[in-house]
Amino acid sequence: MTTEIKPQVDVRQPVEYTDARLNANIPAGPIEQKWSKHKFEMKLVNPSNRRKYTVIVVGTGLAGGAAAATMAEMGYNVKAFCYQDSARRAHSIAAQGGINAAKNYRNDGDSVYRLFYDTIKGGDFRAREANVYRLAELSVNIIDQCVAQGVPFAREYSGYLDNRSFGGAQVSRTFYARGQTGQQLMLGAYQALSRQVAAGNVDLNERTEMLDVIVIDGRARGIVTRDMITGKIESHLADAVVLATGGYSNVFYLSTNAKGCNVTATWRAHKRGAFFANPCYTQIHPTCIPVSGDHQSKLTLMSESLRNDGRVWVPLKAGDPRSPDKIPEEERDYYLERRYPSYGNLAPRDISSRAAKVVCDEGRGVGPGGLGVYLDFTAAIKRLGESTVRERYGNLFDMYERITGENPYKVPMRIYPAVHYTMGGLWVDYNLMSTIPGLFVGGEANFSDHGANRLGASALMQGLADGYFVLPATISNYLAQGGLEKVDSTHSAVKEAVQSVTAQTQKFLDIKGTRTVDSFHRELGKIMWEYCGMSRTDEGLRYALQRIPELRQQFWSDLRVLGSSDDLNQELEKAGRVADFIELAELMCLDALERAESCGGHFREESQTPDGEALRNDDEYCYVAAWEYTGEPSKAVLHRETLHFENIHLAQRSYK
Ligand SMILES: Cc1cc2nc3c(=O)[nH]c(=O)nc-3n(C[C@H](O)[C@H](O)[C@H](O)COP(=O)(O)OP(=O)(O)OC[C@H]3O[C@@H](n4cnc5c(N)ncnc54)[C@H](O)[C@@H]3O)c2cc1C
């Protein structure tokens, strides 16, 4: 390993390492028995007592929608919140390619243990074994649950559910519904939620943005929201709070996430005491439509499923001006197949993304600016016929053609990596409870089970495992322990939280500067992509840690938000989200700087193998970094949860 230690630039106070105060509450016993034993040992709430408890669920995507519907079905009072105009428009609806499950329908060697192994290895040994095993175990139940709901998964001629392969696996375990798997799964969760809304067990609040968590006597007891239509700010109280509010890729401004995705819910919880884990672990997806200019506010994913049949290549020669059909086979570099013969085009996302960057940095990229590689279906069309390719990927091909004006049945797609998913999030224990007792976190919002790199088709699996199976059990266990005093809106903590949200909302309007929210967001995104993106250096991160606080200072002195706070005001909504992104960005860079190793999606240029692969440093960094807010992102305190690998041996990852 070549680790160059740069002289300390005084961008922040040195990080204070505390003894790990984190108890992951991992049950004892063999890994195969942990969850079932834990479920048996957890306390239950008697069915007739459940109606006495209220649970707030923020987020109605796959994780939140599943959790809210399931807990209401069990008999709890549920209050659900989302900022979209309909719960079913949560960002999960965008998921295209599929959902993993260890059903082994193909009889190709899959098992719960193999899914567990692939996920730990895919995450570059930076995830908690016990959680990952449980995830693999629950994957099979998810498919049964969804089929029972009527989710129209693709089927083979025989009638069995069909599967395809995703990156980082050598088996076919990805269940799908054309290129709309998220949408179909969402409809399943949404219908279950709607049933409970109709039954009066879920109070559904759409177009309502959560802006703070209420903590009373050290426990999460409610939230503060703003009605996005009327501007009304109010408190909601409960016995437990769940955040299932999605990921924060939009800190980079350009990402494959919907424009609305943001970090506000988890960031505000962080400021109230929830530790933020591994904030720098970002997933850059290798197959997205390349950036085409400054006018863009969002990027488009081309599902990883396309790499089942599409071959990735660039010209052998740098600066080759010929169109792809004029470049003969022997003058092409199928670089994934060459570098990773065992996994080929289905090498994991972090590896494939970096490989694309390498060939583009060598001047062999294609398309405008040389930031693109080909994803070519010529061979697949020849082998399978156009109609089969159309059946498998038709809607993705149509989407590509609508955006680029090129017909991918005739010319290879051009793709380039883009920010897609965040493995970081609020720290949770085995019960998915954060460091604020009573505050649970599910789906992409928690620091999750994916370590430093998520495998394709595993986010939907995790969101639904959390929502349908884990949270309903662990929240019951929490509630059954009792000790929750009755609280009402006259409590000083409630008043303080409402007051602080009201004051901050007004503050944005009062700045009356000259710059739009978007101009700050775009500038932040450029800093993050440049210095905390696909590859990171000590020097670059230190520079970003100087620039971001300057940007924050400009934001708070020169922002202009028009309109008022008692009306629909999207600029005002964005101001709050970008204020949080700027603070989060600083923590991400701090986290990336502290982790002077490469692992998964976190590639530190100083730490690579001779052939350019990520080089971990297990002696020093085999931990989850959980950051505590102490008033300023730059003064965040790092706590470390050491990761223990008792079942799968730590090894240098190889996909060759
Ligand atoms: C284009 C694309 C394709 C993908 N394809 C796949 C795939 O094929 N397979 C796979 O496994 N994964 C895929 N992913 C990843 C996966 O879709 C997401 O990780 C997952 O759906 C997240 O689900 P979630 O329930 O955690 O959050 P989301 O679905 O993002 O839901 C978040 C919810 O929280 C609410 N919310 C957020 N903040 C607030 C607030 N402050 N106040 C009130 N409500 C709030 C929102 O309104 C929403 O209801 C894809 C991602 C993208 C971007």
C-alpha cells in the first residue's frame, strides 16, 4: 500500500476518538439461529393492547410503506408521512432492475449462505455479519409476501418466477417485473397501506414534510412537520418513530435519484442525537446516461440488468474518431471481460465504475467530452433475436431513445457512472434502533447492510425486509418494555422543537440575498463530485473541507427565497434541504478523509493495489464510523463499532 501522509492542513479540529459506545445488540449464538432465537426472546405486545400505542412512520417508500401497513395490520395506530402528493410516488417507484432473493429456483447453487457471502464480499467487508445474514434469510419470505399481494413478477414458460443476474453474483437470483420492479413492489405495499388507511388504522399525511424529531427524556416521542400546501407547522406525538426516508445521493446535485430525495429527516435526527454512520460510502452506478450539459438537474439510470446481455467496451486506441460499427472486433477493448473474466460485464458496481473511469482517463472514452463507454447489444440481438431483447428490456431501451435520440437496437448505448445510492445513513443496532431510543430507521435511510458497496437488486430486498419483517418485531419488543410516560404538545421539548422549525423557516425568507437555492446546490454538487466522488485523495478532501464551510457561510448570507411560508413554496422547501446537504457534505468529506483506506465505493487514490484495485486496511479501519453531532459538522466526534468476521474470512476481494 502506498499511503502518502500529507502535512495537516488546519481545516478542522483534530477528531477526538472516543471509546466505542455503540452496542449493536447482536444476539448470541450461531449466525443461522440469531434471528429466530431473537424473535422468540423478544417481548410481545398482546393484540388487544396494541391499539394503545401509536407509531409514527416517516416515509411511504418500500421500507416505510411496508412497515406502516404491517404494523397497522398488527393493530397499532400508525401515523404515516410523506412529502409527495401520493404515498405511492415515493422514490422506490423508480427502481428498475429487480430484487434479490435466495430462492434457488434456477438450481444454480444459490442459498441463503451464498447470498450472505456475496453481500459481505460485495460490501468489501465493511458490513455487520449478523444483519446481512438476517437479510439473506428474509429475502425468501419477501418474494412469498409480494407474490401473495399479486406483484406481477416475470415468469418463465413453465409458470415459475423468472430470474436474472445482477453484479457481484454468479447465480441468477434477481426477481423482476420488466424494468419496473420498484413500481410493482410499491403497488403491493401501497395497496396494503391503503387497506389500513381505509380501515382507520393508518392516518396518512401526504404533502407533509418532517422537519424535526422530538426527543423527550432521551427518547424519540414525535416529530415536527410542515404542511407543504398551507405552511402549517405542527407537532405529532407517538410512542416510537420510524424514519424510512430514503438516501441522500442528491448531495451531489446530479444523481439518478428523484429531485425530491433529500437528507433532511435523517440529518435533523442526527442533530438531535442520532449518530450518522459511514456518511462517505456512496455508490456510483456504472450504467447511467452521460451528463449532457449544465442544463441538467438529474441523471438517468440504465438498469444493471442490461449488463446481463449488453457488452461494455471502448476503442483500443485513444481518441479513435470512428463510429462504433466501423471499429472491428480486434480494435475494441471489452475491458470488463478482459480484467474480470469470471464476472465479466457483471462485475460489481464500484469496480465497473472505476474501470470505466480508468479507460476514459486514458482518453479512450466515447461521445461528447470522452466521458462515456459503449454498452452494446449487437451480440445479444444476434443470439436471442430483437424480440427477446425487447421483451426483457423494452421500456429501458425506449427510455434511452427518448433521452438521447439514439436507437439502442441499432447503435450501442453510451453510458457513464453516476451517483446512485448511499450506503451511509443513521447508525442502527441489530433492532434497527438508532442511538436515540425509540427512533428506528429502515431502508436506505439507515447505514444498512451493504457495507462499502451495495450489490445490485439488494436495496429493494433490504427495504422490504426492514419494513415487512424486522421493524414490526423489534418495535413491538421496544414498546413491550414499557416505561413510556404520556406526553402532550404542552411539553417544553415539543414547544422548543416547533419553535426551532418555525424560526428556521422564517430565517430562509429573511436572508434576502441574491443567489437561488439551486445555484448553491449545483456548486456544492460540483465540489462533492470532484473531491468526494469516484476517487478521493487526502489533498482533495482537505480542499473540500475548506470550500464547503465557505459555501455554507455564503448560503446563510446571500440566499434569496421569494414568497412566503404560509403557502406552497418549493424554493423554501429546497432551502431547508440544501442547508442540510451542505452540512452533511462536510461530514462526508471528514469521514472520507478519516478513512485512509480504499473499500468498495470509497476509493482513496493513496490506497490501491498495483493493478489499481481498492486496497483495504483491515488493521486500522475494520469498523463502522458512527459520527456524533456536537454543534458543528467539523467538530463531529467519531465513534467506532468494530466489525467482527466470524463466519466469512476477511480477504482481498477478487472478481477476476
Ligand atoms: C433509478 C433507480 C433505480 C433503482 N433500481 C433498483 C433496483 O432495481 N433494485 C434495487 O434493489 N434497488 C434499486 N434502486 C435503489 C432503491 O430503489 C432504493 O434504495 C429504495 O427504493 C429506497 O427505498 P426507501 O423505502 O428506503 O426510500 P424511498 O423509496 O426513497 O422513500 C422515501 C420516503 O420518505 C419520504 N420522506 C423523505 N424525507 C421526508 C421528510 N423529511 N418528511 C416526510 N417524508 C419524507 C418520502 O416522501 C418517501 O415516501 C434504484 C434506485 C434508483 C434511483
